[in-house]
Amino acid sequence: MIANTAAYHFAVIDAPQALCDQLQARAEASGLQGTILVAGEGLNLFLAGAPSAIDGFYAELRADARFADMRVKTSFSEHQPFARLKAKVKDEIISFRRDDGQPLDYPRAPAIDPATVQRWLRQGHDDAGKPVVMLDTRNLQEIEYGTFKDALVLPIHKFTDLPEALAPHREALKDSTVVSFCTGGIRCEKAALWMLNDGMDNVLQLDGGILGYFEEVGGEGYEGRCFVFDERVALDAELKPLVDEPLPEPRPSAF
């Protein structure tokens, strides 16, 4: 059994390369595969391995006061969905390139828990009677596998395209409660903060993203699966993978 994890945390990292090297060595020693992204603004992790190794890795990470509150979303598969371990230092842990969308520089945008979103979707409005618009901040490749029913889907191929793509819709959204969402929370956190700082005071972020919603309340109101960036391809509302097969053996080198 393989534990598959997605986690991110915004925190000031004074020496990103040193931390990246440290985490890579720790993950390699634990037999983990996946991706480690480190930036001055925090960590973004997609790691998979034996459940005990995963638990040990995150326990040690949380022992660092900067990451004590890191939330980890976990699902399980029979097979390892990553071919190798990659560790990189980036300018941002998710590229947005908007100064007014940087979580370390501003208070976090208001978040809404999955149970409340589920209730609002059932009743067709928020607690003040305003229409609720679910705003998908993911790209079109991901959305093909599923999204919330009647979500506002933008024609974007990368996250940095979102502000321009949203512009034609802003007037129509002003009398609604907008709930931004993404896979695990990182993009909707940046998007909600940018929208708030750009004058949209009716924006919330879905706490934990789609995967957090699946974990807490299941798939009510969501149509299809949630795309993930590994060999599982997508997860259903029970966090079961669309593909769960052994990875192909590496081809021998011709040299």
C-alpha cells in the first residue's frame, strides 16, 4: 500500500536551497518519490511511499516550528504513482507573478469549510441569501476530468492567465459570493487573496481545495473526478485513483 500526499505551507524560508537539499536527502533516505518545491515563500510537496515512511517524514518536518501547522492530504493506492524524486528551488511554490497575491505579505483571504460549501450548494445560496458562484482556478486540462456543477470555468492553460481571464466576469460576479477552488488549496489561496486585494470583497477560498472537500464531505455537488499531476491521473470522490498500475520499467540506455 502506498500513501500519496499533497501538502503546502506558506512560511518565510531564508535559505531555500539548503532546505531543499535537506528535504531531498530525508525523502531519499525514506524511500519516497514525488516532487519537493521550495521557495522563499514556503513549501509545496507531492510525496508518495510506505505509510510509515510518509508519517515519519511529515512528523520530522512538523518539528520545525515554521511547518508545525502544515496540513497534509492523504490518499492511498496499490502502486507508486511517481517514477522518481525531484526537488527544486523556485521563485514561487506556485507561479502567479502578482505582488498582491502573495500570502506572506497580506492576511490570508477568508476561507470557507467544505461542510458549509456543501450546504450552500444544496440550498442554492449562502446564509445571507446571495447566489454562490464556484470559481475554478485550475487550467482546462484539469477541468476536463471534473469540476463543481455550474462552476465558473475560465479558458486558461496556466495559473498566471487567471487575472486576465477573470476580467470579463467581474461585473456579473459583484452580487454573488464567489468561492475560489483548486486541487488542494494553494492556487485558490493565492487567487482569493489577489481578488480581495484587487477590489473584490465577496471572495472566499474553499479550505483544502477539492481534495479537502472529498475528504470531509464526499462528492456532493461535484461532477466527475479531480485531476492530479501524477500517474494516477485523477481521483474520485472516495479518493480512489483512475489509474493504479505499476509504472513501466525504465528503458535500458543505448549507450
